Amino acid sequence: MDRQQKLTALKLVSFSNLLQEDELNHLLDSCECVSLKAGELLFADQSLKEGMYIVLNGSLKIYKKHRHIASRSVGEFFGEMSLLETHPRSANVRAVTDSVLLEIDRAIFNQLIGSNPKIIWDISKTLSKRQREDLDVIDTGYRELKRSEEKYRHIVNLISDLIIQVDPNGVIEFANESIRVLGYEAKELIDRPFSKIYNGELDDDRKHHVLTRRTGLRAPTDMEFSLNTNPNSSLHDLVPNMSFVVSASGIWNVPQEMILEKNTEKELLGTLLVARAEKIDLQI
């Protein structure tokens, strides 16, 4: 971008009309322009880097725990709270397209922006509007999520295969109603260790396959192992354990395409197991 293009973009900022032409030029002369490639991270959640940013070109997305919460485009600003309060960043910011940002440090902020009550009032109005918009998005998203959860939970409960979700510590978080084939009600297994129903020892080597971290083509499929039936059920006397063909996949808090990326902040949420019972012949 040449200087005139940067100045034109800077004049799109809501409070730019409260600054004189020479003050806008002083901003450009005194502040560093940061260039980002598409997909490049500007700063991460909990980082201590100070600075307010104005988008001069391109667009960016703001994430909180890898959940997209906002977007910023030409003429918009963000990051101002790091200059008003001494706290770590509360979100990640990543470029969607090749972008150019004007980085305003504390000294320039105090000199040209923080000392002007009209500009602070304008920034406050912008922040208030953003909060209302964010609350609307959160409220709408929550209602849609609840409807989706109810719909897909119903579908999952209709599937004949066993579906079990286990947290990173090996504790069962969810089981569909097909778990009744083992003589359990789904709620009986919640918060119980998976090892209680696994017929075998989950040593480090076996756990690597059964409670896997892998996803996609790397995830183990068609493993054969047994699960114990409920010792308190009449079924247990006839069938102490049942054999299953199982596929397992790690669950992460980032999209599939980001799991294998290096230097990507991600968190393992657990393992999803889908088990299909092998045919059982009972001889009574």
C-alpha cells in the first residue's frame, strides 16, 4: 500500500473525523505498519503484547478458544483494551486475507487518542455496540446449538452401534442408548472410567490405540476388543463380555485441518468410540 491508500483507509475509522489532517499524518509517520499473510497469527490469547490496531487493508478474524467471535475489516480497530488495562490478551487474532495494520503504541495512543475525550467517547460507543452484537450472536447461537444438540442426540440414540465419548483422562462423558446391549442404562456409565467396562488392561501401548488422539485417515478402525457386561444384570451370567469391532477418533477443539498444523494451539477433548457388536450365539 502506498501512503495515500493508507491515509484513505485511516479516514474510514469512526473517530478519524475528530482528528486534524496533520494528526492523521502524524499517526502514519509515528506508528508501525504490520503486514500479515493470509492465515498468519497477529497475536495469541494470553499474550502480553500491547498495542491498538487499525485495519488499513484486508480482513481478520478474532477467536476465543478457537471459536470465531468477531471479524475486523478496513477502517475498524481492535486491541484497545491492552492500552487501557494491563491484562493479557483475551483472544487470538488471525488474518483471513493478506492484511496491513497500523499498530498504535501506548505513547501515541495517550498523545493523540487517550487525551481526547470525544475520541474516547466514540471508542466507548463502538465497544458498547460490539458487546450488544456479540450478545445477540451468543444468544442466537446458544438457541441454535441447543436445537442441534437435541436433534443429533435423538439421531445418535437411534443408532444401533454403541457410541461412547471418553475424556482425556479415560472417563466416560457420553454413551448412547445402545449401551443397553451391555446391560447398562446410559446414565449409569457417565463419569465412570472406561477401564471399568473394557475387558482388558489399558496399558500405555493399548491405550494409544483404544483411547486415541488420532483423527481422519490416521485414526484406528476395525479394532477388535471386548467390553464387560453389567455385573449386576441377569445378562452378565450368560455373557460376561461381548466382542466388538471398534473405530476410534480423537476429539479436538480445533477444525480437522488445524490438528496437524505445527505451532497451532489446540486441546484434546477426548476420544469418540463407535462399536459394532459381533454376532453372539447363546447356548442355554
